[in-house]
Amino acid sequence: MWKKNPGRTEIENAIPMGKGGAGGKFYAPCQAQAATRRPRSGARGTKVRRELRPLGADSPATGDVTVFLFDCDNTLLDNDRVQEDLQAHLEREFGAANRARYWQIFEALRRQLGYADYLGALQRYRLGAGNDPRLLQMSAFLVDYPFAERLYPDALNVLARVGAWGPTVILSDGDVVFQPRKIERSGLWRAVEGRVLIYIHKEKMLADVEQRYPARHYVMVDDKLRILAAMKTILKEKLTTVFPRQGHYAHDPHTIATYRPADLTLDCIGDLIHVDLPFLLHAARASHLNHRSPS
């Protein structure tokens, strides 16, 4: 059985949360934005607010193992900001035209492979760049980038918080060189004690995930509704889906309209600190009851 770490500290002040509306969707507003935030267009479900008790060390635990799966990019780490820094570096070193050329190669390769391959795109870019020695510095920029500075606020605290309830696992898509490097340099690899899985299409690898980390229940935290919906279709009420609305995918109106809502929607990953385990488990059951096909 997974044992709680007695040295963990927990934030005591809970924020108002609500449930209800379409699909049994739960919604938790970001604490830092709660006073000023206006409703976003495209979000579905009525939010009915209710007060939660402050969270403390007495949060109940289940008798069965719950495994917490976390995406990396735009879930724990602000990858949009990483891309902005990369584009700025490319334009500064190679000019706007070459920056656009690299990004065109990058997007084409992403469509071909199904994941982002920054170093692979650089190799293809090199074919048309001759023997420009600045390309060596370009690879150093990518490999030595300070990813720890791009973690979202409270990302590590969230991992520590839920890690008291069960194993935390990074479940990501990506290449076998740059993505592990990003996870390691950001501090996420250490935070989950080396429990890192990187696939090409992780939503198609759930049998492998279950074999490596067997559990009675799973919680998946991801900024992509497409991924969450695909996993929910397979695991059903065995999975709680958590959707932090961070990054460009999370605010795409077409995506929000196309895919079923997650069991729990957050404005930011840090809000997960204020959610207790029974609430997460109940969110999955309520969603399953609301979405199952009529008999």
C-alpha cells in the first residue's frame, strides 16, 4: 500500500468549488484569478458554488492504490513559453525567414510523427543551411534550456500533495532524447522519483501503463481534452480526468466544443492542491453516470 509521507506540508485554505451542469462536470476557479475572472466563452456546464472544509493532514485515503498520471507540456510545464523563447532565439540568430523555415519543418514533422521533435526538425533544417556553425549553438540552446524556470506555479507542490495519496507518474508523448532531457532538467523526473513514461501516442498505450503501474483507480491530468476523452472512453469510471485550462490547446473553441468535458476542470494546475482525494474519486463516478448510454 502506498504510504503517506509524514513530512509533507499542505496548504490549509481551501477555495470555493462547484459541481453540476452538463456531463457532471466539476469546476474549480484559479485562486489567484477568482476575484477578477470573467466567464470564458466555450466552457460548458453550470457552475454552482459550494464551500469545502480546509484541507489538512486528516484527508481520508482509500484502501486501494490510486495512481496519478500527469502530462508534462502545458500541464506541469509552460511549453508555450519555451516555444516563444525558441522562436525569439531563432530570429535573433538566423533572421525571421529562417525562423519561419524551421517552424514550418517542425510542424510538418509533428504531423508526420504525432509528437513534437525539436532536434529532428533541427536536423532537417540543417540540410538547407549549409555548414553554418551557429547550428551547433542552436542545439545547445535546446539541450541546455532552463526548463525548471518554466514550471507552472505550484507544479511541484501539486506532485507532492497527491504523492501522499499514491504514486505520481509523468505520462507524456515525445521523442526519446529531448523529451526525457526536458523532464529531467525541469526537476519533474526527480519529483516523481523516476516514474516517467514517454510514448508516441500515450492514449493508445493504456494497457502498458496499467501493467507497469497497476491500480484500482487512475487520475489523468492533461491540457488536451482529446487525450482525456480518448482515455476516458477506454477506462471509463476507473479514470478521473482533470483538465487544467493552460496553453493554446486548452482554450481552442473548436476543441472545447468537440470533446466531452473532463470530470474536473481547473483554471491552473496549482488549483489541484485544493482538491481532496474523495472529491476526485466522486468526480469520476458522477461523470460516468451522466455519460453512460441509455439502456
